[in-house]
Amino acid sequence: MAASQQPCATPQPTHSSLPPSSEESEPETTTPPPHPYTPRERFHLRPLSRYTLATLLSTTCGFTLGVSQGGRGSALRFRAENSHRMPTSQRGWFLYHKHKNWVVMRDAIREGFRMGFRVLPWTVGFFVLEEAVDQTRAPVRVDAVMFGEGDAEAGPGEVEGKRGEEWRREVEGRQDFLSTMVAGVGTAGGFSLWNRLPIPTAARMAKFGLGAGLGFGLAQDAIHLLQGQRLAYVDGLKQLLGMPQRRTHKG
């Protein structure tokens, strides 16, 4: 009788210790580095944020000033209009002051809203003009931008795949008191033309705008220098005097 046959052993899968080939590995996605020339905005706020903040502050200040002036003027006007019929009894004085307070409060709130909306366009216009002068003075940089896959080590003219150009303005260093002075004089000139002020008054208004722009701009420059930011005219003075310039990280 034939000997019993042993069952055939099934071959076990062997695990290779070799790493997977590059073809089987996941495709690498190259993320372009962040652009090194991101401008540092004034007050660390983007233009839209600055316009929003200027809107809130100007409206609040205008409303407060309007309430103060409107309430004081309304009180004097009410007293002048009723000076010929002053009350003679205690009840009459009570009603007189009650009606006076209501009229003063109504006129003060009305004048507050009117003054706030009157100051608003000139304040926002000042910041818009300041940003426009900053952008106009800034030099233009044309950078090659890679859209999609390509040779990351190739030069700007040798990038494979989809490629384009991106226009950027290097605003950092150009945000100084000169732009603020131009914005102040421009806002004062627009205010004079809108209200049709005479030439002597318009000249005084222009001097006021020049002084206000100079003071506000120098205050911003001092803040930028304390924060370690660059200013074009400061770098120029250092280069003229032969002083070493500190390189700041642009990010």
C-alpha cells in the first residue's frame, strides 16, 4: 500500500525590505515659496482695513463734535427765541426746561449725524490719496510665476510647464512722510475747491494741510523705525554718510 502523501505547503508571501520604487511612490507636489516682497502696510493694516478704521473714527469724532456744537447752539437759539415769553410760575419753568431739553437733544443728534457724514468723505479721501501716492512712487517688479508643475531650479526664462508674469510694486521703504504731505495738501485743495473758498483762505488751508500731513507722516515714520522697518530716505542718508545699512527680513 502506497505511503500517505504529505500535503503540499503553500508558499508564504515574502516581504521585501527594499523601499518602493520612485514610480510607485506618491507624486511629490512642489509648493512655491511665499513671495519675499510682501509689502508692510501702514499701521500693519491693509488699505481696506485702514479705510474701514478711518470711517469709524472719523464718523465718531464728527458725531461727537456735531453733538457738542449743535447742542450748545440749539440752547442759545431756544433761549433767544423765547426771551419775550419767559415763564412766571414754577410749573411754567418746569415745562420750559423740559421742552428746551427735548429741542436741544433733537438738534444735537441731528447736527452730530450731519457733521459725521460731512467729515467722513474727506478723511477717507485723505487715506485713499496717501495709498495712491505710495503705489505711484513704488518701483514695479516683474516676477516670473510658475503655475503648475515645472522645474523649480530653472531660471525665470527656463521654467517648464505653465508660466506667467506677475506685476508687483515694492512699496516697502516708500511709505514715508512725503506721501502723507501730498495727501494732506491734496485733501486741503479739494476741500477749498468744493466749498469755493477765497484764495487767501485756500492758501491758509493748504498750509494747514501741509503741516498736518508733515506731522502725521513723521509720526508714522518714527513708529516704522521703532518697529525695525526700512525707509527709503533713511537708507539714502545712511548710504550718503557711509553708514552700514541693516538688512531686514522681508516677509
